[in-house]
Amino acid sequence: MSRHEASPQLIFLLETVYREGAHLHYTTGRLLREPVDVSWVESLEDDPERAERLDAFVARYGRMQDTIGDRLIPSLMRDILETPGSALDNLNRMEKLGVLAAVSDWVEARNLRNRLVHEYMRDAEEFASAVNRARECVSLLISTYNNILDYTAGQLEPPDGYSWPDKLEMDTCSE
């Protein structure tokens, strides 16, 4: 079977997610060196710099998760000549292709993104739990990007004048 070229849009989205992942990794390492607890959350009001880094973490986590799920996966499906469906259908297809380890993990990451945005510091214990879980899910986002990149490079050729972006480092800052 001959391989056809990836679209410039797919390359653009891979490059975008690479940048988002690099920034998320950096922010995670700067912000979340130790587990977050209730007192950590409550002390944010007295530490505007840390609160600002937390805002960057929440935004970058949500942005990377959204870009992969809402834009990159459908673009990949179009490029491999499949018709994107609902978000859940697309995730199920990615799981079958071996790009996602488990749809349930991705759904959790999505729900976590919503908790981080909508429950922001209303309940210190709940928010601390969400931040700690999001830190763990950073590696899920990074490995998903790397898996999509590997799968894409195995199925498609980059268009003339383009190359595949790099993989993201897996030395998660959550450890």
C-alpha cells in the first residue's frame, strides 16, 4: 500500500500540540514540585506568583487536551481517509488504532479539565485533588501526542518542505 502525504493542517496541529506540550511540561515542573494539599490551595491568595503559574498550568493543560481531542484527532482521521464522528467515536477509533491506551483515561482527562476550570478554588480539597490528578494526566497528554506522531509517521509522508515535529520528553515532571 502506498503512503500518501499528510495535510499541512495536520503538520500544523502536530507542531501546535508539540509547543503546547513543551510549555505544559515546563509549567508543571515549575509549579508542582510537591503534592498539592488544602493548605497549598488556601495559600494561593497570599502568593500571586504561584497563583499565576497555576493559572498557566490550568490553561495549558486545557488547551493541549482540547487541541488533541477536538482538532488533531479529527484531522488525523481525515488524513488517513476516515470520516471523523463524535468525539467519543473518534476516541474509540484512536484506541482501536493503538494511539490511545484507554478511552476512559481520555474522558477522565477531559472531565478533569472541566473541574479545573469550573471548580477553580471553590472547594480547596476538591481543587487540590483535581490539580494533583491533572499533574498525573500530563503524562497521558504527552504520551498521546507521541503516539499520534508515531502513528502518523508510520502511515503518512510529510508534504514537501515539511517534516515531522519532535517527540515530547516523557520524563514527567509529576514524578
